[in-house]
Amino acid sequence: MRVIHPLPLRTAALAAALPLALVTGCASSDEGGAPASSSSSAAPASAEPTEVGASAPRLALTYDGGVQVLDATTLEVLADVPLEGFNRLNPAGDGRHFLVSTQGGFQLLDGGAWAEPHGDHDHYYTAEPQLTDVLFPAEKPGHVVAHAGRTVLFDDGTGDVTAFDSADIADPDVELLEFSTPEAHHGVAVQLEDGSLLVSDGTEDSRSGVRILDADREEITARDDCPSVHGETVAAGEAVVIGCQDGAVLYTDGELTKIESPDEYGRIGNQFGTEDSPIVLGDYERSAEDRSSTVALIDTTAASLRLVDLPAPYWYQSFDRGPNGEGLVLTYDGDLQVIDVVSGTVTRSIPVTGPWEESEDWQDPHPQVVVVDGIAYVTEPATKKIHAVDVEDGTVWKSADLEVTPNELSGVTGDVEEHAEHEHEGEHDE
């Protein structure tokens, strides 16, 4: 196993003494570990690449005992990798790799499809998907955020943050930026185009802080009025939205602004943005026990929030954004609700799965929604199926039977993603 160490081990006293300890370094490897690929666009030594005529999107799904990689066009299973434990999936930010949150840290999964720029065009390649020996150690791997060509990892067990160029994720000499929050918490961080950092602040018991640090890691601004701070997404104009138990915090034009919920308890814990729209889609709960059928639309230009009622409840991972910025939510009735985020109306309900309901254990398999190259992919654990939905014409254009019960779902484009932006929740949080 090639282990990429962000830092030498530090004492808890040192981490506590410094509000923010910053260091840059290079990746190191365990002696005897198999070499990682020299760059994210180079195929692993064990895989023979094949040039193809276009990008080849890939899906990855977890199940009890492993991870499968699927061709997103045919829904054919290309690889089945045994991996014990409850594993989570995140796009790594380069259009090719996934980061698997697993025991010991974030392990790199090669989706086996990528692009190499060549002058005014790209060349596309495929190879056998495989779980690589690259591991970014973490005591409790949490959020992964890829934005503006940078991938940022958050370790909930230590409060450590690791950032690097997304395109170099498989490079054994990838340059790492690493720092520590004052205390360990279920947190999130994102690096913006100008090098500044947004980072959450809190403890294991409580978190309510959001800080902005400049490229030299000096604090620009901060707020401490975002109880249960959670999640992150970026909208048009690089406006960042962070969820709170009573609304959201917006970062834009160098300022943090609190957007209050209309309810005393109006929790937004998961947000979904797109670089082409100033409006962010979020879940919305009116109580900790709420099976909500209401979603939030946050206008980052007006710093305002409005609510939209859906025909049925949902759960927090049945969301994404469509090819034209539509809000997508799979509700308990099995329909994919298509929301016009400008008008705040449901414009279409696409039947996809049978009726379903969230269980008491969030780690149980539930239907999930992921959009890749404009197609919405929906898992249906009850029937061991995966569906590909054409959002624009409102049809399920392909379904496939699986031999496993799908749990986590993620996708990559198989193309160059210079400014990829994804966020995945590392732990369900009430």
C-alpha cells in the first residue's frame, strides 16, 4: 500500500496550541509499496490503455463487501473489488478517479477512463478499473470537496485538512497542503480559485463556526452563528453556501452573510450548486424527526431563501442538479421531481422506482441520485437495479439488474475536469 502522508505525526498539544498549523510537503510512500501512476492521466502499470473515440463516463457503487465500477453508458459491470466495511464514494476531482472513504483513510479507485489534452483537442482512453494502492491516511475520513482544480480532504477524527491539485492525485510526488483546525469535528473545507480557504470550526460536541482564510492563511472574516454547520457547495460567481440548523451562511465578495430559515428549526444540511446558476438547492427539515417533503432554494445573488413543497418526502442523498441546472429530488413515491429553481415550481415528475421509505439507520441502502454528463442515475436497492434517466425528455432510457444491493453511488465523466466541483457528505448528521 502506497500511503501518502500529509505530515509527520504531531502531538495533540501542538494541534491545540495553534489555531491553524500550515505546512506543505510532498507525498511519501511505504517501502516496498507498488508504485502509483506518475500522473492522473497516466494508466496504472497493470492496465493496458485503449484509445477510444469519446469520453467514457464511469459509475461506482458500494455494496456490503465491496465496490463495483460500471460503464455509465451500457450499465455493464466492469470491475468488482472486494472491500470490507461501510465504504463511501467521492469523485476525486480529475474526471477519472474516485476516493473511497474506508478503513484507514481515503483510498484511490481508478475508474479506468480519462482524457489527455493534445493541442486543440483531447484523446480519450480506457483501461480496467482498479482499486489502487494510494491511500491518504485519515482517522475518520469525512468530506471530500473538489473545486477549482483543487481537492480537499477533511479528517473528522483529527480536524486535519489536506489539499492538493486534483489533476495530480495519483502522482506519488503530489504536493500537499495540510493544516489543522483547533479541534476535531465533523467538518468541511474548500479551497477557492484565489487560494483562500473556507473551513468549518467546532468540536465533537458542537460546531457553529465558518472561517475564511486568505492564501497566507490569515483570517479574512468569520461567523459563529451557524449551529450544526454542515455541507458545502459552490454556485455561479464562486458563491459558497454552508448549511446551518437555522438556515445557511453565504460567502461572496469577501463577506459571510447569514440567511435565516423562516422556521425556528429549519435545518439545511446538504446543498447542491452548479457553476452556471446563482441558485442553490438544499434539503430542509423542520424538526430532527421530520420526514421532510420541503426543499430550500437559496438565491446567492439576493442572499434569500424560499421553500418549495414536493409531492412526497425524500432523504438527503436523493438530490442532484440536472443538465440545465434543474433541481432533482427522488421522493418516496418513486418519482424523480424536476424543479425549476428560478420559478420554484415542480415542472415534471418522472416515475423511476417503486415506492420506498427511509429506514431508521442511515447506513442502510437507500435510493441515490447522481448526475453524470447530463444523465441522472438512480439506484433502487429493493430490486437491485440501477436506472438511467433522461431528464430533458422525462424517460428512463435504460435500466440494469445488479447482482448486489447498491448503497453508495458516485460518478466521473472520464474527461478532463479542470475546475471540477463536487461535495459529498462524510457522515449523516442530525
